Amino acid sequence: MHKLLFFLLVTSLFAAGQNPAATTPASTKQDKPLQALPYSPSFDVTSMDKSIDPCVDLYTYSCGGWMKNNPIPADQSSWSVYGKLYNDNQQFLWGILDDLAKQTTGRNANQQKIGDYFAACMNESAVEKLGITPLQPQLDAISALKTKQDLAPLLAKEQMENRTEGLLFNFGSNQDFANSNDVIAFADDGGLGLPDRDYYVKTDPKSAEQRKQYIEHVTNMFQLLGDSPVIAQTEAAKVMEIETELAKATLTLVDKRDPYKLFHKMDRAKLQALTPHFDWNVYLKTIGLPNVQVFNVTEPDFYKEVNNLIDTVSLDDWKTYLRWHVVHANAPYLSSKFVNENFNF
């Protein structure tokens, strides 16, 4: 019996934090960089609440002390030993980066790059002065598009060089579903600003309201890029129109759980035939994979719709779509007005 009770106690201690601490949220504390990780014993008797009868409430007996001593922070929806560990680790990494940023001598090449990069990111006054300047080369490249044939190299450069992942589609690599010894190219869906297709197609009031808020957010972002309110509204409506068509052609989350619906192996000729208005030879050459010949196209119907949209949507509207996704992907790293608009939505 004692052994069983001990086992249940240890199990409960390990599970502490699986559920949110049932306490009043604490006031937000000021995070700061740490020079060492706080010590957390694997078995901490102070996490117990010995005033509770374990035969009545074993969980509170084993975890009540931790919950009393660790109320939910005001900026968290829940709190646990795992959440605290993650937060402590982030602050410890912050300390490493902060030290490297402040250190002026004795750094090796990698430490110098890491420190200087972190210092640049944390230089908020410089970021505020720059505004959209860091995005200007990307915006200029979009503006310079002459024909829809130019989409392939621009998408490749954005996805590879500027990390605008998921721009129109996702492209990467994974194990061949039919032969785990091989890693092959994967052409996946993408192109959406909202989390998944359901946000675009569900008809309930909440979804309709979310789409309205999304359009307002996209409009605000275009205004921050310098567009007039009227033009920004028109642009946001066009972005929603393009993304909605892409969403309709995307598999549901339920369908994506079925690996058989996500495996459509084909060679480059078949991929090109699937999307004749998109030059895969140029795209693959630009991303540095000119010789790839085998692909898994996870959602062929999605790529048929991509091809259809490239054919029917005007070049100017594609520029609008691309401008939105470039600022959407980079908003967290720009000046505060972009950061705040992105966060608020």
C-alpha cells in the first residue's frame, strides 16, 4: 500500500502542471536575462500540500504547494512546471545572447555574428527609424514584375532567401511515403494568411466576423505600407478573394490525416503538366535544385487551382497579394506600428 501511494505521489508530481494552476493570475513580472538556469529538483517536497488528506485529494496533496507558490502569470492562459521550464530556458538563452552582444573582445567568428545579430534586433530605436526600409528591396522586386512568368523566380527567392515560407505554396523535402529510404521533394499547399481553409469557408457568425476582422487587419497593413484607405480596402478585398479560392482547393484538416490523400508521386514532366502557367524549371534552378526529378505533390487539386489563378488573376493583383504576404511575414521584426498591428489581430 505504501509503495502504491508513493508511486501515485510521484506520478502526480510529474503530472503537476498538466492542468492550469487553479489560482488567481499573478501580476506580470519583469522578465530579464538569466546567467544560469534556476535549479528545480526532480522531487520537491515543497510542491506538496501536506495539509490535504491524500486519500481524499491526492492531486492537491502532491501538487498543491506548487500551485500556491506559482500562480498563473497575468500574461499566460495557463501555467505548469513545463511552462515555467520553457520560460526559464528562454531567459537563460536570452542571457547568453545578451552577453555576446555586450562583449567587445574575445569572441570567435560565430559568437561575433550571433552577438551582433542579437544587438541589431534589440536596437529598437534603430528599428523605429528604419520603418519599412528593410522590406524595400522585396517590395521593389514585386513592383518590378513585368509578366506572370516572373512569378516563378520571385517566389523562389522569397521562399529561400527571405524565408517568406508558404508564399502561394510550400516546397520542401520529406521521406518518400512508399520508400522510407528515400527523401524526395514535396510540393505542398500554402498561400493563406489565416491558419487554415476552414477560416475562409465556414459560414457560422464567428467565422464571418473573423474574416471581417482579417480584412480590416490587411487593410491596416496596406495603409502602413503607405497606401490610401480607399486603395488599401480594395487591395485587402483582392487578397481575401485570392486566398479564399486557394482555401477552397485545399484539403480539410481531417483529410490531411489520411496519408493516402497526401501522396501523389510524379516526375517533373507531370508536375509541369499540372501547372502549365508556372515554370518549374526556372523555380527549381533559382532555389538551387535544377536536377530534381521526383516529387510528391500532396494536393494536386490545389496546384490545379494555383495554375488557374495564375492564368486568371491580373499581374497587378498578384503584386498586391505578394506585397501583403511579404509584410505579413515580416511584421514582427519591423517598427512598432507593424508589430502592434500584427499582434492586435
